[in-house]
Amino acid sequence: MDIPRIFNITESAHRIHNPITPEKLATLGAALRLQPGAQVLDLGSGSGEMLCTWARDHGVIGTGIDMSPLFTEQAKRRAVELGVADQVRFIHGDAAGYVSDEKACVAACVGATWIGGGVGGTIELLARSLRAGGIILIGEPYWRQFPPTEDVAKGCLANSISDFLKLPELLASFGRLGYDVVEMVLADQDGWDRYEAAKWLTMRCWLEANSDDEFAKEVRAQLASEPERYTTYTREYLGWGVFALMAR
Ligand code: SAH
């Protein structure tokens, strides 16, 4: 079981597979007032940076599930590196439908809401692993400005304009699902650059080491086109944030 190979190549050197920076991830951890021993569940945990740094900085314990064997392996290594391997565990698997036995204080899905079939379905899924009074974290894009055409939305790698909302509407949608938005940390364009531009050097290095690979043509094409696509579309139109929710 694995994610499409292109992500395991372009994001192999990423610790955070999203436009949030280490500083903002730390800001979010502090904002949530995490208590030592608090249980955190993370669906689509990537390379585990959120769980590992929050375990180190706040003494939380937790579980991450991710479909990429590579990212899961990196997460386990990071836990050892940060000295928190006895606090966090990382499971390689499909997080769709995953409900934990032990109820979490914080249940998160940061930048992977397709796992629950969208924001609403993911909130429902996370709620099943959450203890009463717990916090749900959703990381999700929103439109900084509406794309003028569907082609511009596609340039942002969205299927259509209707994939995302503008920020106030996204926040309102959480309310309609019965949740208070109790905190948020938003990414900015510098954060987007750390996520997107970091892929380019990784692709270039991969190409130099794997010129005979059958995938090299596709990676070469992406490296040639991504800087212009990203700066024309994603960087201008897409915002991204992590939203903390509590049931009303
Ligand atoms: N939350 C992490 C990773 C976000 S990227 C971070 O912020 O760094 C999206 C992640 O979802 C990737 O690591 C990918 O491997 C994972 N993923 C995609 N589909 C999945 C699924 N069905 N179950 C579990 N993980 C999945």
C-alpha cells in the first residue's frame, strides 16, 4: 500500500508536507495549551513532525497513521532523533475509517481531508476517536482570492473552484457542522514556498541520481514546469490553515 510515487520522490526531503513552517507548527502546539500526557491522533501524519515536536515540547503522547511507507519510516526515525520514540507510534496504513480504541484529546487531519471524503466527513471520522471536550484539527486550503476561471482553479491543482471556500466561508462551514472554531494558524506565501520550492531541489537531486529511472521523464517535466505554475497559480490564489474545532 502506497501513495503515488511522485509524492515519495518530490517530498522525500520534507519534514512537513504542507505550507506550515516549523515555527507555525510550534505556535499551533502552544496555542492549543497541550497538557503532558494528552493523547493526540493524527490521520495522514506524513513524516511525523507535528507529533514528534509536540511530544518533545509538550509531553503529549500519540499515534500517527500514514499510507506512505517512506514517510512513516521517516516519522519513526524522527521520533528516535527527538528522543520521543516511547511517546509516539507511527502506523503504516490507510487512515480511511480509522477509529482509535483510546479516545484522543486532539484528533487531527492536517492536509489530507480526502481521507474522510472531504472536510465534513473527516470531522465526523475524527469525532469518533475524540473524547468529550476534545479538539479536532483540520488543515485545509482556502481561496485567498477566487479564481476568475475554472482553468485558474485547475492551475492551482484543484479540480474546480468549488473544491475550496474563501476563509470566512470555510470558518462558517465549521459552524454549520456544529463546531466552534477555537483557534487557527494560517500559512503564508513564505510557508508555501517552503513546501513547494523545496520540491524543486529534491527533484533535481533525484534526477541526477536516477537518470535511468522510467520515471525520470515525468520528474524532469515537473521540474521544468512547476516553478512557473506554482507562482502563477497556487502562490497567488490558495491560502492554507489549520483550524481547531470544538463541538458546540
Ligand atoms: N499531515 C502531514 C502530511 C500531510 S501530506 C504533514 O502536515 O506533514 C498528506 C499525507 O497524507 C501524506 O503523508 C500521505 O502519505 C498521506 N495519505 C494520503 N492518503 C492517505 C490515506 N488514505 N491514509 C493515510 N494517509 C494518507
